[in-house]
Amino acid sequence: MSADPYENVADLIEVFQRFGKGEWRKKTMWGLKASEIRVLVCVKKGNDKGAASMTVSEISKMLQVTSPTVTQMINSLIASGHVARSSDPADRRITEITLTGKGEQLANKATERYHALFTGMIDHLGKEQSDQLIVLLNQVFHYLHQAQSNYDEP
């Protein structure tokens, strides 16, 4: 065993860069961008939890992106007939986003595909390694979140 605990820093950086560039995450499917499909799945999750519709700010929070970014994707999804926008009858300042039949079909299809992809990963790694991966990735996420907030300070 090597005495240098940091000898694999370059390997770790390379792995994270490969994940950032991964085609599995950016692939256009069914004529939509991956980010637009994530919006459909997000609205579907809201529906599954009992919400008839979602607001742009709710979608923004769930996806951890800015409201203007969500608005741009929503406009594209409206144009393609996957979602509809309406005003809240109780407060006309609030815009509600709902899936159309076409959007619901695609959200279901995408959810099934994501589930199959990650089920396959568990089959590939096995239960024990999958559990370890979840723990490790959560630890990495928390570390990077904390490290970033330390860098954000002037």
C-alpha cells in the first residue's frame, strides 16, 4: 500500500469529469431534450403525490435550477403539446403547469426507462455494492455542497 493518500486525485477528477460529460444524461429522447424530460417527470411526481398541477417555482425547487430556466423549458413543452399552462382560479398571478395526455404518456415512458436503467445498475453491481454506492454518493454530495459553500464566501 502506498504512503501517499492523494495518489489517486487525478483518477478521481477524471471520473467526475466523465460523469459530467456522460451521454446517458444528455441524450435527446422522443424528440425532447433530457432537461425537458426531467421537467415532465417532475410534474408527474407532483401529480403522483396528489397535486393536480405544479408552479414554475415548485418545479424549479425540485430540479434545483432557476425559475427562468424552467420557464424556458415549459415554453418549449407547451409548443410541443406536452404540458399546458393555466392561471390559478384563486390567484391569477400564479401559473399552473399540467401534463397533457401526450406529456403524461412520455413522463410514464421516461419513468419506466429510468427505473429500468437503475434496476439494471443494481443487477450489475449487486445489492451490497449498490447500497455502498448510495452511501458514498450521498457523502460525496454533502462534502461537495459544503466545500462549495466554503468557496462562495468572499
